[in-house]
Amino acid sequence: MSDRALQAARLDKGAGAGAQDVWDSAEIRRGHLRVRTLVTLRWVVIAGQALLLLAMGFGLRHEAPYLACALVVAVGAAVNGLTALSSPLQRVMGDREAMAHLSLDILQMSALLALIGGTANPFILILIAPPTLAAATLPLRPVWALSLLAAAASILLAVLALPYPSAQPEPRLTLEFRLVAGLANVAGIALVASYVRQSVAEASRMALALDVTQKVLAREQRLSALGALAAAAAHELGTPLATISIVAKEMAREATTPNVKEDADLLIAQAERCREILRRLAATPDAASDEVHERLSLRQLVQEVIEPHANASKEVRVEAIVTGAKDVKTPDIRRLPEITHAFTSFVENAVDFARSEILVSARFDADSVTIEVRDDGPGFAPEILAKLGEPYVTSRPGAEGSRTGHIGMGLGFFISKTLLERTGAVVTFHNAKPRGAVVSARWPRALVEAV
């Protein structure tokens, strides 16, 4: 099997498994809370706390234990100042260190709230901040621990806090109200932290999948460049090797001693060997010059796509067909490794699920070029059809429907779709009638035609 076929066979299986290894690795599980982020957010919170106390004391004229409150705020400011001075701001904190700092923040906020009304104070919402920051930057266990700590603080502040300060004598809020307010804050912690956690997880998965896509494309581009270099070498080295061969033959005819003739014959043999190597290089579908290497006909493209799979399975026949509008010239296509790699992956997937036949068709008209892979297998599962092309969405019903028993992680379709869209294609997936899966990519003709 060719290198391209092996890559295609590994696209969903190898790339997906490799991505899962990375996803499960310490690189993903490790937190990424920087000292600068924590220090900056703390200063914002401390400034807000100071402004709140000033507004309550001088603006609203509320009576409260301001000396104790100022002491709590000062402790928070001192801790934050020491944190900023004791460590480089660009350093990423360890999970336990970050958890300890955020736990301290929850305790500092709780102590201040306990002095100014507890859950009766609307600013109880500030306790949502540390678990939310943890959800965005830390692994799951610290997030759970900090969320539980903030939730416990919310409930305790309902029963252990001082009354809410007020300039006017008003009836104290009931314990029931304070408890409900605490439970509402717990619900807010759970909702916001879960929302942020899910968003960050999806962003991380997408970033990982895009990184895998970039690596696949870089590998394809290196292979394409290597093919161009080999073709150029085969073309350019032919003339000097012919000259060497002619001169060596003349030396052999005019040799005055057996040793000289033997050396000349050796030169002739080695030059012929080099020419044979170059002939083998030039005999590949990639032509023997850069200009030809960079373009190929539609028929050559679909044949190149199906070649690795033409005899991959005795049970499945793989065929290619090219059709076009009447009186419209068949276009030559720019050799884009993204297109070849993506459709090789689609055909590989189709071979795994087709009953007996796979058809790769190319159609063209004056405005567009379309390439389609159609099989007669069970088709895409309805529940994931709308999500196909997203990372980590498996492309077919399950292992029981495939020849290899491989389910995959959905990275193969994501990578292929991303590669094709980078070339300007509109990629669609749907099920054929009465059965079978269809993958199609359509380009404006000007984007892919070699001129």
C-alpha cells in the first residue's frame, strides 16, 4: 500500500487515537492559571470591595463594622501583593497552588460578606467568581472542590452573618429568605461554572483537532514537495547523465590500457544505473517537471484517490467516473494535497461500510467542479448526521456495521472537511435513497482549475 493510502487509513483511526492520547494526557488535564491573571482579577475584586465599603459608609450612611471590614480587605490586598512580588507574573501555577489561592479568595470574600449582611447582601454573587475562574483554567477536581467550598460558604452566610447594615431601622430579613438567597447563589455557582467549563472544554477540543489538522496538512505538503523535487531531479539530471555516458563510451573506445578501459566501463554502468533510477522516478503519476506536476486532469485526480483502495477489499468494487456539461471543456485541476488527502480518507471510510460498491464521481460545468463519494452501505446514523464534520463526532452507526470494527473518534471527517474548506469547497454529507452515504465537495471552478 502507498504512503498516501497508509496515511488515509490512519486518518480517522491513527489521528483520532493520537488525538485522544493527547486529550487524555497531562497537557490537557494540567491547569493553566497564570499568576498575572490571578493577581489582576484579585486587584479588581479588592478595588470593588473598597468602593462598596466607601459607598456604604459615606454615600448610604449605613452602620457597619467598617474597621473589621477594612482589615479583611487589607489582608486580601497584602496577600495579593505578596503573590505578585514572590513569583514571575508569567508563571503558570500548579493545580494545588491555584486551588489554595482561590480557596483563600473564597474565605476572604466570605469573611467580608459575613460582616455586612451575608446572603441578605446582594453582593453575595461575588462568590461565583473563584469557581468560575477555576472552571476556565483548572482540572475538574479542583473545580468541584472550590464549587463545594463556595456553596458551603453561601449556606453558612445565611445563618452566621451579621445583619445587613441599613441607615433606617427596618425589620430583619427572615431566615427563610436568607436561606433561599444562599441556595440561589449555590445554583448560580453551579450554572455559571458548568457553562464556563463546557465552553472551555469545547474550545480545547476544537483547538486540539485543529492542531491535528495542521499537522496532517503539513505532512501532505511535505510529501507533495518531495514529489515535485523528485520529478524535477529526474528531468534536470537526464542531460548531464547522457553527456557523462557519451564521454565514458569514447574513453572506453580510445583506452590505451586495460585499467583505463575498465574504469570507463564502470562509469558507463554507473551512469546507466543513475538514469534507470531517474526513469523510475519519472514513471510515477507525478510528471517529470514542476509545471506538469502542479496540475492533473479530473480523471487523474479521481484515479489517484481510488488507487490505494481499488484492491483493498475483494468484497467491494471501487469505481470512478467523470461527467461534464455539454460543450464545456474538461478542466485541469491544481494539485492540492488537501483534496487528495481528504477524499482518500472518505473512500477509506466508505470501504469500511459499503456492501459491494463505491462510486467516486467528478462533475463539472462552466461554473463549478464537484467531487462525490457514494457507497451502498447503511449510511450515516440519523442522530449524528447534522453534526458530521465536528471534532470527535463518529461518522457511522458503530463498530458492528463496519468491516474493521473500528468506531473512531470523528477526527477523520473533521480533518477532511477542514482541509477541503480551506481550498474553498462547500462540503455536505447526506444519506442516499434507498441506502448508502454520500460525501460531496463543490468548488467554484476558478478556485481549483489550473490555468
